[in-house]
Amino acid sequence: MKNSNIKLSVIAALLLLAGCGKDFLDEQPSEFLTQEQVGEAAAVNPAVIEGTISGIYSTMFATGSGGSNLNHDDFGHKGYDIYGDMLSGDMALSVSTYGWYRADITEFQATQDFTRFRNYQVWRYYYRIVRSANLVIDALGGNDFVPELEENRYLMGQAKAIRAHSYFYLTQYFTNSYDPAAEILPIYDSPDDLNGPKVTTAEIYALMEKDLNESISLLDGFARSSKSQVDKTVAQGVLAYVLASKGDSHQEVMDLTEDVINNGGYTVMNAEELLGGFNDLNTSGWMWGVDLTVDTGLGLVSWWGQMDLYTYSYAWAGDAKAMDSDLYAAIPEDDVRKQQFAEPTGGYTDLMPLNKFYDPNRVIGGQANITTDYVYMRVAEMYLLHAEAAAKAGDAGRAQTILKALLDERLPSTAYIDGLSGQALLDEIYLQTRIELWGEGKSYLSLKRNQGTVVRGSNHLSNVGTPIPYNDERLTFEIPQSEIQNNPSISTQN
């Protein structure tokens, strides 16, 4: 078990994150609190730790959370969903007036030059979430402690899932491929950890899997007040992604996703919901997201601002984000999801997601204060991960059944799937993943899992038609210059 003494400074940091009073924080800590004392404090004032967890969730969609003051692509996790979608090639920057994403992301300048700020932005954001989660875990007793209070067990479970979620995205964005022996990133699992060396992929995956398995156990029975919180099903979903990215844990992925599908209480989005704007956290197929209101304070700098024609920001004013033209051409005409995108007519809105993501008022450039919600995870992802794992395990029948269960709400007939097997079945699942989850930040993860090759369609502004394999250096960020300069443990390794 972790050292039983917890520094008072950690509690002070928690209170700072929770927004507590200045007088307490002005005191210079000179004592230590035991785990028992921390447990007693949390029992008297659970808002101390609950507030910190809420602060982590808020950081996930906060502007400037990647360390910039002026970058209008710095707005938390959904900002890096756009990075991934563009690197995967499935999202085209089809018109560029203001220049966001063009040089650093679509032209691969950041991914090839460690001095570019976007490398630091991604790094800083996810490690900031890791450190905040470490504060919670440490205050609740440490990595190997199980709190006695049920409420604190739920808080511990959320913190561990969030930490693993951030480490997972770091492994995806900063490594070309899964190599257990490769030294890739530092591990920080305590708020006291600073300037650590790069450790192997296997070590980071071991921490993620431990965190998530413990989170699933800790969150058993947790009835969250909102889908903005992580619950057991979300932790299972994150673990399914982690294991799927290794490529050798197919049965575990199937077991996890099957449990979410059968027992999570979610339903697959139907045709009406698929064309309903993806703007409401209460949508039946959504597992995890953010309920945004006017009080949240998001506007111009937001995912909706970068993606939605009906929001007052860049997608309306001159930076169009569209589906890759070749991917659009691969969608059958009778597939309801083809209607999510504007037909190509030679205009600005060609293949933009006008009927997938939109403010319900439908006033072009109209939504100034963001009240449309963010989606982080849907149950459709569990169907697709399950089908992919089954196909990779050689169970074509199971893969066909689960894929058809999803596509029956999208196509008038799915009989063609019965004739697919082997690589053809895997290719179909990969294609359906790209179509179903377009614009939701999952194409990049799928590209790497399936060792695909990016070939950009004609509506991109650069690298059209050039094959780029999943492990190409251009598709992966570099450890930022500032980290190498300021972390002697890494600088001596390079």
C-alpha cells in the first residue's frame, strides 16, 4: 500500500482546484495528514474531492487547457478529436481562410517538427489531466488503497478511469505503433512525480489496464447523476479501446463490449436520431459526453465553432470541415448516414456535416453561446469494437451478427454482410467504423488499430492521393521541445 502519509499541500491543491477560500490556502503546510484523517475530512465535506473531479471534467472542455492563450484550436479533448480526424484523412479541411489546422495538422508541420507548439499543446493537455487525477487518487489514499466510503470509491473509480483515458490518448498520439518494448512516454502516477524518464509501452499499458480494471470494480453500482460523469460502462469502453489497440486481446474486448451492449441500458441511435444534430447528451445511444449550457461560457473557441455551419465561428466564416470525398463515395445511396453530409455541388458547404452536427435553430452562424452538447463515447463504438475483435479472432458469424445489429438502423438491407469473411469482413467493419463515427475523434484510433493507409480524396488541400501508412512519422506527434529541454531524464535518453 502507498505511504500512509499524505502531504497537506496535496489537500491544499485539491481545494484550489475545487475553488475553495483563499484564507486556507495562504497557510504554509508544515504537517502531514494520515489517510484516515483524509477519509474523515472527505466524509465531513465530500465536496472537496467531488469538486476536484468536477474540475477535471471541466478541464476536458476548457479553452486554453493545452497551454495556449491565443490558439482557437485549444479547447480540450474534443480539440484533439479534430486533430486525429484530420490526421486520419477522413476529415478534410476543404476550405481554409483563417488557417486553423492547415499547416501544423493537415500539412504535417507539427508532427515532423518538435519545436511546433501543437506538440506541446497535446502533451500538456493530457498530462494536465493525469496530474489532476493523481491529486484525487492520492488524496483518497493512493494507487493501491480502496476507500471505505462508497462515495469515495466512486470518486476513486472515476479518477482512475480518467487517468487511463488520458494515458491512452498519449500512447496513440505520440507513438507510431504498438511496440511493448519501445520507450515512449514518462509515467506519473503520483502528484509528487516530476521529470520522469520515458518508460516502455508495456509499463504504460500495465498502468492503464490496472487503473481501468480497478475502476470497473470501484464503479460497480454507481448511479451517476449525469452522462457527464464516468461510470462503469464508460470505464469498460475505455478498457476495450486500450486492449483492442494491443491487437492480441480479442476475447477480452468482446466480453467488455458485450456487457455494455447487453447491460448498459443504451440503445443504438435510429435514423431520426442520426439526422437529429448530435447535440443532446440525453440521446439514447450516448454513453459519455458534456451537457453544455450558456453558463459553461463556450463560444467562438469550441468544437462546435470549428465544426458547425450554424454556430458563430470558423466553420461558418471560412474554414470548412468536410468528409473525405472518397469516403463519402463509399457510402451507399440508401444508407441514411449519407444524408448527414451536404451533397457535392461545387460550393463551400460540399460534404460538410450539415445534417449530422448542428445547432437545432439552424441559423447559419447563429449559435454564439454554445448550448449544444459534446459527445465523447457512444454505444455504437461498442458494437464496432465487438465486431472487429470477433473478426480478428476468426469468429465471422459473431462479427456479422453484431455488425448487422448496428447497420439494421442505417441500411434497408444488411444481407450482403453474410457473404463476407476474412479480410473482406475486416475491411467492411473498418469502413463502417469510419462512416459511423466520422467527426467523433475515433477514425485515428481505428486507423492505427487496423494498420490502415491514409489516401486523401480530392477535396483535401494537400497530399491528395498520396498513400500514407498508419505508422508514418507524419501521423504521430513528437515529444515537444520544451519537455526535452526541461526534463533531464528525457533529454539524456534522446
